[in-house]
Amino acid sequence: MTILHTISRSPSSALLASCASLLASGDAVLFIEDGIYHCSDNKALSAIEALVKLYVLREDLMARGMLGKNLADAEIVGYDAFVELCCEYDKVVSWF
Amino acid sequence: MSDKAANNAPLKKSITFISRSAPYGRDNSQLCLEMALACAVFEQNVNYVFLDDGVYQLVGAQNASAIDAKTLGNALETLELYGIENICVDEDSLNQRNLMAKDLLGEFKLVNRSLITALIRQSDCVFNL
Amino acid sequence: MKFSIVIYAAPYSSEAAATALRFTKTLLDQGHELYRLFFFGDGVHNANRLSVVAQDDKNIQQAWDELIKTRGLDSVICVSSAIKRGIVDETESQRYELNAVSAYDSSEISGLGQLVDATLHSDRVVNFG
């Protein structure tokens, strides 16, 4: 069963390390709210991007002026895709 | 439970709780416990995992009367009373916080991350707070 | 697909409640079914009908109320979280002789059994906190 993980706090929360330690191949991580700041640092994400698909929520990037600063290999998605991803993966685990 | 429950939903699911917050500072640990106990009352398959700061909930000799709160350590004993048998503690989280098994309220099953990964993968639903 | 949404966050103090609101609207617009909204912990503040905001601010509680009414959603506020935070409906107000009602009548005040029921009846449970 594949899992969509959402992370909604900034890198200082250390949520990514905990989430990353529980990822399995085929899972995905979606960055939302302050979690989008993870995507301005591609080094932090390089450890997991080979294993899982990365997504980041467009609205939260836009709000924070970070739309052009998505340096990671994360696909920018809107709310429609957020819902679709929740359907595509077997369950959703939220990190907040 | 609900009058909406007339359709053919499964009667039992496997539900995993990842209790990841320290006690008292926020109420996440309390909320997580309440949800798990409710699931146990309705006879669900409940797994309870202490991860990250959540392991601080297990430190012995808590006395929350000093801060006008209920001692969470006592409440955790109710997990087993409610029939929640699969209670596990992430060993890395203990090590990172210089906690040893002897510092804890009781004896717990220590597990590694790969076991927790497997647990959440095979669960129908995961609550993580 | 059948969703249930659990909201742990109060409006305004974090973005989570607003995210949950946008997510809920989107899934309904896509034609998915919402089995239940469940407001838990500080999330119960989303049902406070006494909120007033500045003219250029979005009133999140009012937006939930409108969404719940126009789409005919099943919305539950956890009773143990609600009454200690002063979120009471007519029934709770009378029970505790409070002479005031602070909860929107579009949500029902009920217990955690409704969350267990939602977990059993939903394909996806999505948490916002």
C-alpha cells in the first residue's frame, strides 16, 4: 500500500527527517503550507528524491513569493492535484 | 454508532497512531491517546507507536499536578486496559534523547524504523500527531 | 471516492484550517463524497459562530458554516474538546446552564465514536493540523 505524506512545517521542524525514515519506494511527499520551504534547498531533498516522488503546493509557494525558487525536483501542483494524489495513493499520512 | 452506518462498511480496520509529541506542552499527546482509546472501544485493530518527542511521554515519575494537569503517564496505562496490545517504542528516538529502557514507566516493545514503516504500510488508516 | 477530514487546528493561528477548507471544497467540486468533517482539539474553534473579522479578512468559521449548509455536509465537533473551549450548542448550553450558544448549528456536537465511524466508512481520512 503506497502512502502520500504531507509535510506542513518549515525545515526547522525536523519533520522531514522523521518522515524520510519511514518512506518506502513508491510513496510520495507533498509539501504544503510552511513545508514548501523544503523545496528551496535541493540538498536536503536529494536523499529522498530517488526513492519517492515529490510534490509542492502551488498556492502556498505563490503566497510566500517562492514560486520561482523551487530548486528541488518537486512537481508543482494545485488543489485539484492534491485531491487526486490522495486518491492515487492508498492512504495519506500528515506531518504537522 | 451513526445512523449513516447502514451501508456495508468494514466492521474492523487496522488503525495506527503515531504519537510524536512530548506531553503537556501541547495537547497532541492527549488527543492521540483519546482517539486510540475510542478506536479500541469500538474494537478496531489499534497499533500505537511512540516516535520522536513522543517517547518523552513514557518517562517515569511524572507528576503533572505541579502544572495543574493530569499525569499522562498514568493515562497511558489505560492503553493496555482497553485491549491495545501492539504498543511499540522507536528505539532510535530513545537513543537520540539519551533515554534508556530503565528510565521508562514500564516495559515496552522497542522497534526500529523499518518495522514502523511496515506497520503504517499495512494499516488502513494512520493518525500522526 | 469517500473522504473524511479531521481538523485539529484553530483558524487564524495557523494556515491548516484554511487549507482544510480549500481541500474540502476541491474534493466536493471534483464530485467526491465527503462522509464527515470532524473537528478535534483546537479545531473546534472553527465552529465558533461568534467570530467577527476585519472587512478585508476571510471569516473561516462562517466559510465552514456556509460550505456545510450549502453542500449538506455531515460535520461533527468533538464534545470533550468543545465544551472546555466554550464551544456549546443549545443542548450543551442548557445542560451546563450557560445561557449562551457559541457553536454554529450546522455542526453537531458528539463524541469520538463519530470519528471511528468515519474511519470505518471512508476510503481516505485526511488530517489537517
